[in-house]
Amino acid sequence: AQKITQTQPGMFVQEKEAVTLDCTYDTSDQSYGLFWYKQPSSGEMIFLIYQGSYDEQNATEGRYSLNFQKARKSANLVISASQLGDSAMYFCAMSRYNFNKFYFGSGTKLNVKP
Amino acid sequence: DAGVIQSPRHEVTEMGQEVTLRCKPISGHNSLFWYRQTMMRGLELLIYFNNNVPIDDSGMPEDRFSAKMPNASFSTLKIQPSEPRDSAVYFCASSLEGLWRGEGNTEAFFGQGTRLTVV
């Protein structure tokens, strides 16, 4: 069975500082994808970044980067230069290449302080 | 593309009534998911369709819940009879599953959700 673990229920960060949100996963698959989503208070789920298990380079999308450590089965999200608008719930998710079922973690609530 | 479209956005119903939630996935996507989100249980996958066929419904809580996907552009989630503990936000999401190893899958695109309140 696949499992996603986010151990930080809530985090605070000062505006303009960087923050790392932790995500570990458990799978016996060789091929899989890792995703991060943002859910602001308005409720929609916004896709942020994707990392394939065979990708050698860490994924980056603007201020978001994914610190992928395959041997440790971790896929941490790094947000650089935090902004007030980054305050939201963040979910880590995984899917298997031959079975497109998305597994989500329990989420981390990030609060950015001015 | 308009994205994943869900209706209604909000639904308030009385216990015992039938509730039908609707979803139009993104055109060309071949996978569709129904999720339920609550404070207590987080995001739960209820059912997953691929090419209109239910692949995994192990997350459907009980027989009161049923889901259909009669064609590639429409899906419904029905609760009959509804109970107060069904109150939650229900999300529909779609994605494009890769056809072979290495192609991978796209991310899941979520609809705006339906906030269901059963009183």
C-alpha cells in the first residue's frame, strides 16, 4: 500500500524567508510521481509542482522547488521568499505510473507572518 | 479549457434525502476521481474511474454512496439516503494517465468542490 506522511500539522514563517514543508512516502514501486498542492482558505486545490521518480534533477517552479531524496523517500517542498499569499494548507501527493490513483498526505497549514 | 466543473457549489439538504453531485472533467482526460474532505479525515479518495470504468471504489463509505460515469464528459456521485455525517466538501478531479512507463501521468486537476451540508 502507498502512504504519504506529512509530520508538520502547522508551521509559521516570517515573510520573505524560505520554508521547507516535509513529505515522506512509502511505496515499493519503481515508477511514481510526486505532487504538491496548495489549498487556500477559499478551498480550491491548486497544483504547484511535480517530480517524477526517474527525474535526476529536483523540480523547480518559480519560488517552489522540490527537494527529492529518493533513497530516503522524501519529497520536501521548499518555498523561497515567502509571501503573505502563501498562507494556506499544503498537501503532498503521490501517484503510480501504472495505476493513476492519487494518494494524499494529511497536509501542513502554513502561516506567513508579516 | 474551463477546467473541471462541479455542480452545485453548495448543497443543503435534509437527512434522508437523495443528493446528486455532478462533475464534468477536462476534455481529453481519461481518469476521474471523487474525493471527500473533512477536518477529521482530511482528503479521502472515494472512487477512481479510468476510461469511464470504475477501477477502485474501496473508498466509498457504504452502500448509500454510488458513482457513475456514463461517458467521458460526465460523472455523478449520489448519496441516498443522506445523513448528517456526510456533510463535507466533495471534490471531483481529472487527469491524463500515461499509456506506458516513462510517460507518467499529469497532475490531478480539481474542481471547485461541492460543499454539502446535511441537516
